[in-house]
Amino acid sequence: MDSAQGVGYAQWFMPMNPVSGKRLRGLELVSIVAVWLAALAPAATRAADVECHLEGVADPEILKNIEATLSIFRDEDRDDLTPERIRQLHERAPLEIQKAVEPFGFYHPEIQATLTPVENDEFEARYAITLGEPVRVRDVQVSVAGEGKDMPPFPRLAAEFPLKAGDVLDQRLYDRRKTAFASAAADSGFLDATFSTRTIRIHRDENVADIQLAFDTGPRYRFGPVTFDSTSVDERVLRSYLTFKPGDPFRYDRLLAFQSALGGATYFSKVEATARRDLAVGHDVPVHVTFSTRPPQRYEIGVGYGTDTGPRLLLSAEFRRLNRSGHRYSGRVNISQVELSLSTEYVIPSLYPDIHAYSIGAIAAHLDPDAYTTDRFAIGPTRSQPRFGWLESITLSYEHEDFTVASDDGITNLIIGGITYRLKRADDDIAPTHGHRVDLAVRGADEALASSQSFVSLTATGKLVRTLTDRVRVLLRVDGGATSTNAFRELPPTVRFFAGGDASVRGYDYQSLGPLDDESHVIGGHLLLTSSAEIQLRLRGKFGLAGFYDAGNAFAHIDEGIVEQGVGTGLRWQSPVGPIRLDLAYALRHDDWRVHFTMGPDL
């Protein structure tokens, strides 16, 4: 009974079909309602298109600012535009254009704005702009007060203010000088610096402007005591990473450099160095450091591939904290088609206030690239310290080699002394947008000091990364070297110079370039000079394209030999451990193609 009544109740609400006189079924009713809703929907919901044109502005900087400010220009590619929305954006455009040109000194522009229907819901928006006469500076008053008023660079920043009487009012110059004042204060320890006055008074009727800028440095702050969370590493090891001393003017860049240096130590996964202004005594700001500690041991098994090495296997172990003095030990095995090696290193870090770190390393290796074969054993100590912003390393090693290079066979026992300097500056270690690296080295051996041969070798490497636009990056590299000896053919291949390969001249096999013997076998050279220029275009996400030109060779003499050249293109993918590179290179003189595959940081 209840079920039947329910059916009847539902049917009572079903409307009648005016043609058949029968009640409509459910699907028929839904279809009719959908048609009604589509018919009743306002026309404004239909998609529309607009094409924008800007006329009368030649200055690319002004034009770029207009495009960035103009809403209708920014939204012209949107899929949800409607005719009504386009009209609203068009009405707003003259005011937006006026605001966009004011920072360049133009406060009386004339703007002719037209919106023309083209067909259906397509429009053409055109804006003819006459900038008119710019506002000019009539009076400039810049002053500095506070404890730092007579300290560099504040007097110079005030005296050389970029806007003078009669200049066009370019507010970009005004804003840049304000930023320069604020940056100089932060870099000099004036943490409370402020602008007591910062006004631009524009007299539109006279088309002139008066500038008043008053900067107060306030008191100068200094670094106070540095404290650390308790840790299993001796505090003297931690203090050896300090980039400042208590009493130095407080600078945030020095604090960040200290945090970055300590964060790069093998002991910690995370470091936070915090300036505690709330605990300042007078104007001395204490610094407190907290840590997240890494596990004391680390083991790694890795596989990879490179066109220079072929498939490779890596086995490594690292003991990060052998004692409270921070001693550490590492071992590494490399297995590939051209190398079988075992290397170890024991590191003794510096203890504050000493700045020297010491290590002893050893390596046993069998190297077998196309140009030579050698069995090598080396062992020796290294002392490292920062000097003049560079990392200086002094080395002394015993090196034994049993080698074959073309027709040259030999066994050498060398006591090699050397010194290297490294300078690296980058905004990111893995994926830098701006940075450079320079490596300089000199090493040598003498028969009078228990060596089988005498030689002196100098090498230099420079790398540069620069970002030109949001999507374009340039990488430059130069490698050079020279060896002086009276018995070159008796030297082992690790002292000779070879060129070619992934990190040298692409388009050629690994270490396949250099002077030849009488049988046209590569024997290496006294001199090395290679260079590379690469431009990268970022695509979507972490992918990019690259084009490159490499040139260079190893030479027997400066006026002999051929500069080999390689050009090509490649793909880039930014991985967590650095870019992965797949290149197709063409050797210009040999009319040959070669694929190169590498990975790792650019610097």
C-alpha cells in the first residue's frame, strides 16, 4: 500500500507532454530542463578573445612596464574572458597606463583607447600613447645622520645621489639609491637604520619635483659571543668555521656564510645560526647555533654511466666522527672500463684558533684509457687552510707508476710536492644561476730529492655561470697547463697533458687528443689549452636545451699542433645531485659524431 501510494505521489508531480497528453518520463524531463537552462544562460558566459596593441612608446623599459601593469594585456590569452570582462578591463586601461609611465617621469600622458569588435566575440584593443614632457627635478636634499654618518660609504652615497636638478624624474634611480643606503647599513652593522624622511613632491602644474631623503644610521651593532648546542664534536672544531670574531661589525652575510660553512661540514645535516637581538647586551648581538646531527657512519653503493668511462660502479664508506676532535675517515672503490681504483683518506680538522686542517690519503689504481695504461700507487699528507678568501692546500706525496704510453714504457718513483688554490663563489652548489670557480696548482719533483725524474707542472682552470634571463643561462670554461722537463718521454701519463672527452673537447674520445709519435699514437703534450662556451635554454619544469662550442688540444710546443673543435646540442635535466647532460657533438675537423653523457654540478 505504502509503495503504491509513493509511486502515485511521484507521478502527480510529472508534467504533461502538450503534444501527446501523456506524462513526461524522467529522462525526457531532464533533457527539457537542460535545454531551458542553456537557453536562459546569460550571453556573458560565452568565451571571448581580445588582441592588444600599444603604440607610441619606443623605450623598451617603459613598454615592458606598461605590459606588466596593463590588466587587459596580461589577460588576453585567458580562456575565460567574456565580452563584459573585456569592456571592464578596457575601461581600466588608461589609468593603468598612466600609473605605468609615472616611474619614468611622465605624469601627463595622452592616451587614446579604442575597443573595436572584429567578429563574433573577438575584439581589438588599441592604445595610442603620447608621453608628453617629463617631470624634471627642481631640488634635491639628501642627508645622513647617526653614528655612521661619516663612515664609508654613506657620505659618497649622499654626495653622488643619481638625480640632480634638471634631470628627468626617474624613480628607478631614486629607489636604487634607497636600496643602496639600506644594504650598506645592513653590511656595516647598523641594524636600526631608517629613513626619517623619504618624499618626492611632484608639482604637476609646474611639471617639476622636489626630492627629500634623510637617512639615519642609528647605532652600530657588533657580533657578541657565539654559543652552540651540545654536540659530540669538540667546540673548537665548530669555532674553526667562524667567518667573524666577537667585536666585528654585525653583518648578516657573514652570519649566513658561517652557517653555510658549518652546514657543509660532514657532521651535520642541518645548521641554524641565529642572531639573538633580544639578548643583546648594549649593541653586542650574541649568536646561538643549533644542529641536526648526521649518522656517524655512511655506506653507499652507486651505479652510473659516462661516455668517458662506460658503466661504472661506486662503493664507499664514510666514518664521520671517529672522536670528539672530529677526525673522520673515508674509503672509496671505483670500477669502470677505464679505471679500477681504491682510495682512502683520514682527515684531522683544525681546532680553533688554529686554521689548519690535515689529511693523509692513499690511492691504488689501474687506469686504461685508449691512449695509455698505468698502474699507480700514491700516498701522502695534505695541509689545508683558508688564505685571502681562497682554499690553500699544500701536498707532499710519494707516487709510483708502471706505465705504457704508445711505445713509451717505464717505471717511475716520484716525491712530488705541490700547492693548490681554489676559489668558488656560487648562489647554489647544485644548480647555480650565478657563480664562478678558479683552480690554480703547481707541483713538481727533482732527481736530487729521491725522484727518478725532474719536472715542474702548472695548471689553471676557470669556470663561469651567468643567467641572462629567466630562461637563458651561459656557461664558460677554460683549462690550461704547462710542464717543464728534460725527459718528457720518461714521465708517467698522469703528468702529461691529454685532451678530448666529456669535460674537455666534446666530439672526441676521452684523452684521445695530443701530440703523436712517429707511428701516429697519442703520447701526450707539454702544454694544454681547451675552452668551452655553452648556452642553455630552460624549457618546462627541470628540462632544458643546450648548444655548445668546444676548442683546444694538448701540444708539444706553443707554435705546433692543431686546435681541434667540437660543436653540438644537448638535453639537460636538473636532478637532485646536479644536471644530467646528454649531448650530441660533432668533431669539425674529423667529420665525426659522438654522444656524451655526464652528470654532476656545473661548478
